[in-house]
Amino acid sequence: MILSQVGPSAAANVPVAGRVTQAQGEALPGVTVVVKGTTQGTTTDSEGNFSLTVPEGSVLQFSFIGFNPQEVTVREATTALAISMQENSQSLDNVIVVGYGSLDKKEVTSAITHIDSRELLTVGAINPLTALQGKVAGLTIANGSAADPNSQPSIQLRGVSSRSAGLGPLIVINGVPGGNLENINQNDIASIDVLKGGAASAIYGTRGSNGVIVVTTKKGTKETQLDYSTYATLDYATLQPKVLSAEDFLAQKRGTDFGVQTNWLKEISRSYAFAQKHTLTASGGSENSNYRATFDYRNANGIDLRSGRQEYGARISLNHTAPSKLYSIGLNFAPRYINARNADYASFEQALTLNPTIPVRDPSNPTLYYNIRTGFDGPFNPAERLQTELNGTEGKILNFDANFKVNILPSLTTQVTYGQFTSDYFDFAFRPSTSTFALQNEGGMNSASRNYNRSDQRSLEWIGNYALNKNDHSLQVLGGYSYQYFVSEGNAIYNRNFPSDAFTYNNIGTGLYGQVAGRTDGSSYKNDSRLIAFFGRVNYSFKDRYLLSASLRREGSSKFGTDNKWGNFPAVSVGWRISQEAFMANQQWINDLKLRADYGVTGNQDFGNYLSQNLYGGFGYYLLNGSYYQVYGPTQNLNQDLRWEEAQSLNIGLDFALFNSKLTGSINYYSRRNKDLLGNYAVPIPPNTQGSTFANVGTLDNSGVEVQLNAPIISKPNFQYAISFAGATNGNNFVSFSNDTYQGQTFIDVVGLPSPGSPGNAQRIQEGQRIGTFYMLKSAGVDDQGRLLVYAKDGTTVVGNQATLADRQVVGNGLPKYTLSLGNTFTYKNFDAAVFIRSVLGFDVFNTRAFYLGTPATQSEANVLTSAYDDSKYAKLTNTATANVLSDYFLEKGNFVKLDNVSLGYTVKFASKYARSLRLYAAAKNVLTVTSYTGGDPDTLPINGLYPGINGNRQYYPSTTQVMFGLQLGL
């Protein structure tokens, strides 16, 4: 046997056989053995053995996921070919999951970022993508209430892309689109692939406009294994707003003295929020079958007194491959039960504004809570609400998918996948008869409601793959069919005035609301939609140097108008592996260099059902013969032209590995135009029956540069240090509000702020401007009477309350221009550590809290921030005449740098049949924030969506620092 790179010769066929093993000598079954340049090949059996007949001099290619590929040239017939394959710790990073398949990283010609499970952050959260925050350039994951145990993050890729349709990427779990991330245990994730380029996501048609996130879960192992992991987290409130104490409140003559000292924030908060999670995983199997079963339990409390979440979940994966390799079967089954108690964000707002001399309990009857009647509009006792009112949901989630794959030929396969995602949420609410809020607003009656909502998604995917490798040519062809059915339904009931509080929300029919026994207010709904698609893709490679991929998806949706049921979504991408060229042969410092470009058209149909149709609804009641009858009339205009939003995306990228792969990464420039944006557009009556029509109007541009870098700086036997960097810029421009049919509107004013007063709208979406534009009065300082001065339209200075709407102007923008992160990982013998830093730069934020509570001009009988009476600029606004004038005086820079995640672990491996390994670790999230923003943690403000940089109401949930302690045991 001679190792060589020589190709096959025109020689006689000879038999060849051998055995493939791992480095430790263990047999390696399932290794693909192919004669280079042909489709002839086989796979190793359960003992790693293989045999086939090939032309003398053939080059055999050995490949297996997780190991470095090998090539061997056989010069003579042999039955003792021994191949030892070396495990590649980065091999999983080299397998990129693309739409309906996977490619080797070197074959990828579109913008895709691969994250292995080992790279995910150590956090405790219900959504596993929280562990991806800051890891992928261009992907922003934000959660302004991360400490709320029921809060889900907002996920956005490459900027805002729509007015009224969905903004989040499509989630694909194990090849089934539309998955529920709430039902995935982070321990079950094998990898996450983020499809950012239009060519990568175009294969998903009308749902690929916002990008695609592909989650691949772990499968069973050949060896029987049992793993147990657990963690406990403690969340502590950080960067909390500080308000006047009772003593200071009276000293500043802020309001009435009710005779006590109450720290309202303390009355509604826990000193820390505790959460725990336990996960038990069993896996095993044989040469042809494997299983993996995961069971988990989580119990988490929020920082407020009421919120919490208990859940039980499981995920079972079964896989079987026929001994002949003719077919394989896979099954995933994942149920989950949730019992959630909801937080009340308004309670924290009340805790800040309430007079700190008001008692929590009624002094005349301590068994009752004090009835609060002073402060901002709609005051209530937050301690009473959180401790006596019930509000939450009981949820059930069931995910199921099964696939059947047939290997018709070594180069031809077909696969059918069926998936079903079902979720049931049964909400509950109850307010007792003792409620002071009910006394003030609901006639002193107790009340209850139950809302049931069910959604079901069923999908059928049928794909076929053909591969051909001949000499310098490589061809992969994909064709497929997709069918998806979505249905949502639910009902709601409400009643008041129950004879007893004992049944809470469990006996709603006994209510006497309206003095009519058994009366209830109820409603119900049901709607559905369908998607059908045919798609195909071709991947071609010449000499592993010149790469081409082209795809087309033709898709129809029942949501669209009768004139636009079907659409075509093409994509093309090319790649040039420059490092494989002859002129690069002497470049020792360049290991790999690939230039690529892609263009794709994707759609967005993430909006409500039946919006293209003429709908009729209740139009009041008509009296006939002494009885009232429900009257129906038109409630929505017909729009037969309604269609998907369309995104045209261009991406140019460079992938590289330099200095003996000590520096790897990619650079991408993207430009995306979103056309036919969906939204309500003002129309005349008549000829329309309604004053607005849901239509495709508007154009929005996004562009930017993304950089992803990885560098193993030190790689010693006992010490390793690696860094990772992700950075992105985002340029945004709202191009147009008009088209050939709908014209005239050039802007809409958004983010209307609530009372006290009538502040008006804080932002404007306008042609020629970035999303997030602050449009308000421009401040000219404060006069000697403590009044806010602003600039009028003609440039003169006027007192704020004398300005008009015409004096408003563009004063800032809340959409960040830059997002950056830096990851550091260390390994020393059995110790491992990680430090992750995240930053968001280049945006303004409106200090809503300072606007309402940060000045001495805040209305009497309401508490204020301590900064209202220190040397801050807000302390200068002492005149109540301009207290509610909306201006950029309250705009601040939102830039921040955050020590976001720190972890330390210790792992010991056992040479025992009873245990494999034990890992102990500790981690902390949101450790330190460096910012000039005076309103607390700027990370609680939205940076995704149409209204970045501002909270449109006074409600909030505290930011916390999370400390985690965990254990992982392998048996």
C-alpha cells in the first residue's frame, strides 16, 4: 500500500478490503468509502470493515463526520488495508446546515454562521437562543425584561424589515420549519446555523425574508450513557432607579403626609429571584439504532412577588438505519407542560410614583390593603395586586416529527418528513372582592376570566437528493415539495360578582354581573391558512475551486389576494476558493481563502389570516318585534392584490483561515431592499367601506458590514486561550410610503406617550429617514424660571408650552449603528473559564423615566427620582408649565459596554465503569455595565423593531445580575 495523490488509472479491477478505526483502535462503523471521481463506494459495517472491487490505482476517499477525511491510493489487491482516522475537534464547525441539507464549510457560497453547542453562553433562560446573544454578527437578541421568568427575547437579523408583518427569523428545528423554541432544552442542542444571506434563506420562500435559524438537536450514541445536569440561579436587581424616601419626599413638599414610611419597591420585590433546573439524559443503541431521551424540570421565580414558572419537559429521539443501509428512520417527540404566573410591569411603575408615606395596609383594618387614590392616573396598591390577584397561564406544547429516508443508490436518496407542532395555552385571571382597585373601578365586584388559545401546525416535506462526483466535477441536486397547514382557535369568558372568592376563576358561571344570574361575557375565534411549495437547488463545484449554487422556490399561500396566490423566489450564489489556485501555492500564511457573492429574493407572509378578503362583523343590534337581533356589516376592505413582502438581498463575503489556521473568520457586506411592505393605508370612503386598507405599500433599505473572527492564541498541552469577535454595522433608510396605487402619505407618527398631560408622539417613520427617528421639539435650554425652552420652526427660541406641532424636527435616532462582542475562553488542565464582553454603540435613547419622574415639575402627590433634586440637568426643570413638553432635552446616548457573561468550571474524568466525568461550574450574567445613560441599564430598552431606543410607557421590569452554580455528571 502506498499513500499517494495519484488518480485512478485504466487498469484491471482488483478487490480491496480493510478496516477503519479511531485513533484508539476502536472500530468506526458508517464511514463512507468512495472511489474518487466516481459514485462507486460503500460504508463500513459494525466492525469497521469494508470491501469492494476497484480499478488498480484508484484513490479511496474515507469520510465521517467528526473525523479528518483521508485519501489512500491502492496499488495492488489487498485484504489488510488499515485506516486510522483522526478525530477533528473542529469538524462539526465544518459541516454547515443549509436549507434542506448540509454542506462542507468549504462548499458554502452564502452568508451562514455556524455555532456549535460548546460555544453557547452559560445562562439560565426559557429560550435557548438567549445563549446566542452577541455571538453572531448581525443577529440582535434583546430582552428588556430578561429577569421575568416568562419573558421571551426579541430576535432580529440584519435590521428591521417590515412595518406590520413579522420581524423575527424563521425557526427550523431538525429540518421542520416553524418550530417552537420554548420547547427546547439547551442541553439538547447540537448546533445552530444562522442563514443570513438571501441565497441561503430563499429556499424557504415567503418566510425567509427575516433570515432563518436552523437548530439541530443531538442524537443518540452507540454506547449507553446517562447524564445528569443541574443548575441554580440567583437574580439580584441591579441599576435600580432611586426615588425619594418618605423623609425627603416631605422635605421637598411633594405631597400629603400619610404618617408612615414605605419603600414600595421593597414591598413588591424579592431580595433575589431563585431558579433551578434539572436535566436527565439517557442515550445508547447499537450499530444500526440509537436513542436519546431527555427529561427536564425547571422552577423559576421572578424578582417580583408574583411571577414564576414551573415546567416539565421531555425530548425523545429514535433513529434506526437498516443493516443494508437501504433506509433509515428518525423520530423526535417532545412534550412540555407549563404553569406560569405572570409579572405585572405596571406594579413597578406604581412603586416608583406612589407617595412613600402611604401605608401598605389599612391602618383601621390591617387585614385589608390601603385604598390608594393619589398619584398618577389610575393609581392602585401594587403590593395588594401582586399578592392577592391571580394571573397566568397553563400551557401544553407537543412537538412531533418523523422522517423516512431511502438510499435508492449511493448517490440518490429521497426523504419524507412529517412534523406537527401544537401548543395550548389556558390563561387565567382573578381579582378578589376585597380588592381596592375593584372598589374604585369595578363597583367593588370580584372578577375572573379564562382565555383558551390553541395553535397547530402540520407540515409535510418531501425531498430528493442526487450527487455526482466525476474527475474535477462535483454536482448536488435537490428537489422537493412542502405543504404546511396552520390553524388557530380559542375562546374567552369573563364574569364578575361571584358569591364567593373561594372558587377564584374555576366557577365563572356563578357570577351575577349585570344582576343577571349566570351572565358571562364570551367570545371565540378560529382561523387557518395553508402554504404549498415546490423547490429545487443545484450545487456545482469544479476542482473544489469554483463553486456555484442556484435555487428556486415556487410557493402559494392562502393568505394572499386572489390575484397573487403564488410567487417565485430565486437565488444564486458563487464562490471562488482563491487559496486553491496555483499562484497561491507558495503562500504559507494563507491556509484557506474564499471569495463569494450571493443574491436572493425572499418573502414575508407573517401576518394575520383573511386580510385580503371582505370581512363582516357585528354592527350592533336591531329591534324587531320586541327582540334584539345581531346586525352584521362590512368591517374590512377587500384587497385582491394583497401579496407577500419581498426582500431582495445581495451579499458579498470573504472566508479565510490564516497563519496555520490561527486566525479564521469571515467578512460580509450585505444590502437588502424590502419592497411591498405590509400595513394599513388610509383610503377614501366611498368607494371603500372602511377608512383604511391592509395593503402592500412602502420600501425599506438595510445595509451593513459584518465581521466574525476566531483565533486560538495559545494552544499548549496544558493551556489554551482563544478569542472570538463578532461585529456588525447597520445602515437603514425608509425609502417610500407610496406606490402606483397608494400615494400621498410620506410619514406616520408613532410611539404616543401616555398621560399625565398630552406629550404626543416621540418618533416618526418618514421617507428618507432611519427607523427609530426621534421627531420632537429641539431643546434650547432652561430659563431662569425653570421653564424648558425650545426652538421654533423659524429658529427663534420660545417657551416649550408655546410651541406647536409644526416646530418639531428630527433630533436623534434610537437604532444602533454598531453591535460588537468579544469572547475569551481559557483552559488550564482541568479548569475552563470564559469571559464575554458585549457592546452596542451609535444610538440615542429617550429617558422616559426622567421625563415623567425626574424633575421637580412632576405633579404633586407623586414621588420622583432622587436625581430630580441633585445637580443633574433634569433638576433645573422646576416649572410645571413645561412639565409635559416633549423634547430632546430627555435624549441621552445609549452606548454601553457590558461585561455580559463570566464562567469558571472544573472537570474531572474518571477511569471507572460507574462514572465518566464530573464538571462543576459557576457563571454570572450582566456583571458590569459601562454607560453614560442615567436611566439605568440601557440594555432594557428595545433595539429591535420599529420603535428602538424608547419605552413607550412608564412600565418596566428590573434589570438583574444573574449568578449561576451548576453540576454536570456523566455516568
